[in-house]
Amino acid sequence: MELTAGDVIELGDTGVRVVAVVAGRRSPGVEAVLRAHLAATAGVPADDVELDHACAECGARHGSPTVRYPTTPSGGRWFADAAVGGGVVVAAVGTRRPLGVGVEPALPDVAPIVDEVALHPEERQRLEALDAAARPLVRAALWARKAALLRALGHTGVIEPSRIAVSLPGEDDGVGRIVRTVPEFGSRWDEVRIHDVPVPGRLAASVAMLPRP
């Protein structure tokens, strides 16, 4: 597949480039979109892109993939990830910071147990304080932010999402931060940034960026 410059979203001065592709019956899958986006950004053929989905610590397929090829002109790493939700594929690539992508639908009705598993008590309290009509999209944004964060973390992503809290969408200009952390995140958790990405439909999408390696 081919992606044009008009498809690309630049996330401020982060150097991260994002595409959102509406998936149809004959549209390419998540992997194909990610390969095409990385290839177009790096200036290499899509067939040459090498992605390793195996976790470096346990070998399981979780978290964002490791880009084996291409490398940057100086021999540095590319970071890349993609996710799909509600028929939209979101892919992000960059060279500065490890990243992860999350896409979540805004559901009108959610069982309380789902929020208990996914959201920190502070997040649940603030969500309940919102107008009922606004709640589904804000909930989806919180879920997307956490999904992106845990994919960026990879193996550490086995942490229960309810143990951490992120800033509330709508109060941070679309760039989320961790506001309640866990010891597993170490001392640089305050450098994490989670950028919301505009997508069509009743969906929320985010790209999480970890501190520089």
C-alpha cells in the first residue's frame, strides 16, 4: 500500500509521525499499514522492513515490535507500533523514544468490573463526576492512553492498569502524563508523554512515548 504526505500527523516536536487508516473489507491489516508507514518515513522499500514481535525478555508476542530494519543513517533505532479499533488502524514511528499505540471504541454501556480492572480509583471517581453523555469518549481516551503506555513498556506491561493513573483527557491539551505511578516504572516516570491522536468515529487513539533510552 502507499501512504501520502497528507495522511501523516506530526505529534508536535517529538519527531513521531502517525497515520490513521480507515480499514475496509479489502484494506491492508495492521502489520501492512505499519510497514508501509515506516518504509515511507525511513525511505526504504516496505518489503525490506523487518519487525520482531517477540518480547526480548520472555519471547511472547506483546508490546510494540522491535524494528530490526531499517536503522537511522547514524545506525540508531527506529521505534514503531500500530493498533486497530473500530475499523481504524493507527500506526506511529519515530527515532527518539520508545513508543506504543492504543485505540479504543467509546462504548455506551460498560460493566463496573471493567472499569475496576482498567482504571485507577481516582480515574473512576473523576469519570463518575462527568456528564453521562461525555463519559464514554473520556473513558475510551483513558483506556487508549493506558493501552498505548503498556504496549510501549512491553514486558513490564503485565502491570495491572488499575494501579496507575493518567491525567484526564480534556484537562491536559491532549498530552497525557502519569499522575499515579508504581515502583516498576522507576524514577523517570514523569518523562512519559501520551499524545492523543484524532481519529474518525466514536474512537479514541493515543501514542505513548517513554523516556529516551
